[in-house]
Amino acid sequence: MLAGKDRGKTGKVLSVLEGRVVIEGLNTIKKHQRAKKQGQKGQIITKERAVDRSNVQIVCPKCGKPTRIGHQVVGDRKIRICKKCQAEF
């Protein structure tokens, strides 16, 4: 995460929705849920919200830093490489 209240934290991408991403455990909100049936209790649920894709970046597994992705053709395969340390992933 590059911006917002969870800046510097990392997590797994759960879904991508039109330029916005939902990341596991980040950008959480508390939602008050009303009781559905009589006799049930209402509750407060924590839920992840979508954040703009410009505020997140991929973390390189080798150097552990947020990085941009480059592409390189090796033989007949196209692989992704880290722009900082040139490691493939």
C-alpha cells in the first residue's frame, strides 16, 4: 500500500474491480448490521473496502521492495522481472 491509513503494509489481492482493488486485511471499515430476524442480535462487522489501483504496488519476492514490473523475452517465453533488482517472478 502506497497511500492511506495502511501505508507500508502488504497483503494479498482478493479482487480487482474496474481500476480498484480489494486487499486482504487492509483498508477495513466497521459496518453495523441490523438483526435480520426477531430474536437475533445486530452486530458490527469489519470488512475490506476497495482502494484505487494507483495506491498499491507489487512487492518483489527477492528484494522485498515495492517495484514496477518489466517484461523480458527468454526463448519463447515472456517473463516478468523486477525493475529494481532484475529478479524474475
